[in-house]
Amino acid sequence: MNTSPAIVSIGEPLIEFNRPRDGDGRTWLQGFGGDSQNVAIAAARQGASTGYVTSVGQDWMGDAFLELWRSEGVDASKVGRHPTAPTGVSFVTHGPAGHKFDYLRKNSAASLMTPADVSKEYIAGARFLHVSAIGQAISETARAACDAAIAIARTSGVKVSYDTNLRLRLWDLDTAREVINATIPLCDVALPSLDDSRQLTGLSTAAEIAEFYLDLGAPMVALKMGSEGALLALPGRRIRIAPHEVDALDATGAGDTFDGSFLARLLEGDDPETAARYANVAAALSTLGYGAVTPIPRREVVLAALRRP
């Protein structure tokens, strides 16, 4: 009997401290982050069954994540507790150029993951495996764990979704390009963002970037463009997704909300264009509050927004 959730995500969760723009500069809102776990929660809030493969510390932060996943319905049966390494921390500040991340994550529990922490049966029983380039960047052993999960998925007929999230504090641009460009041909759904992709590819337009990832071997590319919407690229077909206008406050988890919502809707049976339009609205709505997780909208909120003219 298969006990795996439909979407299994692998990576690093981060306790989040977010400093609001309109605050006194000393007040921080404690929340939850880490792109791969944000995707799991976003998909769960759209009605998909999700699970997470990671490791957290034997600390209050690890306890808080386990309680969060219980409350959100994210399966944590494959989450390890490291006896000495801490759970990672992120700090989010806001300025004219948007949000900025700083981290305390060196030698975090998740960064010490190895392929031995990846359950073959758990991955093989899913319908989608979601991986982010950040999970590959946090350490050599975590990269090996992500690569092992991808290999299991491919040999088991499980589709792979991949976000090219770029964090140059974790690795240099040449290494990022090498690893990401080698991973793209192994995925079924590529989920790059425009700003990161301009650095990764050296290209400038959305059309060129989408073409680049299709040529590498991704059969489906959903290019996230922030306030400009999205571009869905399939072989022989390009579909521009118009932006959903909102008064954005914090875009910290918008791309992850798009990813999780897109996968959830594909699992529901939506065609890629319908799924991308849904995910685009969900991502926009996620910018209406502070933090990566708290503002992620639930399914009924997104459907209501889609019904409005």
C-alpha cells in the first residue's frame, strides 16, 4: 500500500525573521521559510497531499517546524532530527530593490543531509518530486541527497519539478550554472524566475530564457516574472500569463507559492495554462502580508479571486 503523499519536496527549512518596512527597525516578525518547505505548504493549502524530506535540529526551531507541518497537513514522517546541528535561520529585510535575505545556516541540520537520508520507497510512491537549486547549494552532501532523490524519481516514473533559485552566497555563479544546467534535462517541470535566470543564462528577455531551458531538455517551463506575470513555454507553444494586480507588501514567498500551486493544480487535472493562471494569482495574493508562509492563500481564496472580473 502506497503511503507517500502526491508531492514530496526535499531541501532546507529556515526559521524566518522578517523586519517590516513600516516598523521601528528593531521589531522582527518570526515566521517560517525555506523555499522547498514553502512549496510543500503552498501545495497543501491548495488541497494536494504533500510531504517533506529534510533534517531539523533538536531545538525549539525544529519543534516549531514539526508543529507547523502537523497543522498544515504536510507529512513529516521522513524528517530527521540531528542531535547536535541547529535548524537554519533566515532574516528578511526590505528596501527599494525589494526583499533581501541574510542567513545563519552554515552546518545546519539540513545541510548535513546525505543520500542515506532519502527513502527510495517514499520518493518512488509520489507523483511529483520537488527540488530547488538551493538544496543543491547548501552543501556537497545535501546536493548528493537531492541528486539521489532525482535519480530515484526518474527510475520510478515520478515527475520532477525544479526551481532554479539562485543564492550566490551559497556558491559561485559558474558552479551554479554547471549544476543547474545539468539538472534541467532531468526535470519534467522547470520553474525558473526571470531575475535569477538573467544571471544564470546571460540572456535578457523572457522568450530567450524560456527557449534556453527548453533547449536544455525541460519539456515544460513556467518562467516567473514577478509583477509582470509569467511565461509558460511548451514545445511549439508560448503562453503569456498576465499579472494579477495587487498592492504588494512582501514578495518573500511568491515564487514558492507559484510552484506549489502550479503542481497542485496539475495534479487536479488542470492543463498547464489553466494551472499557470491559477498559480499566478496565488503568487500575487501571497505578497499581501509579511513572511513566506503566513500570507500563502488557501484554495478558496484563490478561486474567489479568479472569479472576480
